[in-house]
Amino acid sequence: MNAVYGPSLGRRAASTFGSITAAAVWAVAQGVRVLLFAVLATFEPIVRCVLSFAALGGFLTAGLFYFAGPPGLHVSYGVLLVFSTGCAVTLAAYELLVRALEP
């Protein structure tokens, strides 16, 4: 009788150890997720203001230099527009990350 139940006990022990390990890994991952969410949510207003003002300022500066700047002014409008678009995309990615981490 022992020979029949011996392997199943070993499998049950391995299964229990695996489920305990999986539960521990899940708990640690949830703790890291909540901690990361807390940090990102704390800095969200600051990041939102800085990136929004940088994007808006870059677009307005490019438009101002293009339409009202002196004729001999050599400004790289592409760099200003790429920087402003990058700030807007970074802000959108930050908000998506915060929303994904939200408990």
C-alpha cells in the first residue's frame, strides 16, 4: 500500500511547495506594485505640470519664432516640435503607467 501512495505524497508536497512559492512571489510583486504606484502617484502633479508646460512652451516658442521671429533668425523648428511632442507622449505614457499600477 505504501508503494501506491508514496509518489502521490511526493507530488502533493511538491505541489504545496510550488503553490507556497507562487503565493510568496505574488505577494512580493503586489508589494512592489503598490510601492511603485504610491511613488508615481505622489509625483504625478509635479510631472504633469512640468511636462505640460514644457510641451506647450515648446509649441508656442516654435510658432512664435516661425511667425513673428526676425527674418535672419536660425532656429531649428524641428527640434522644438520633436521635443514638445516627446513631452506630450511621455506624459501620456506616465499616466498610462500610473493607471496600470493602480490597485
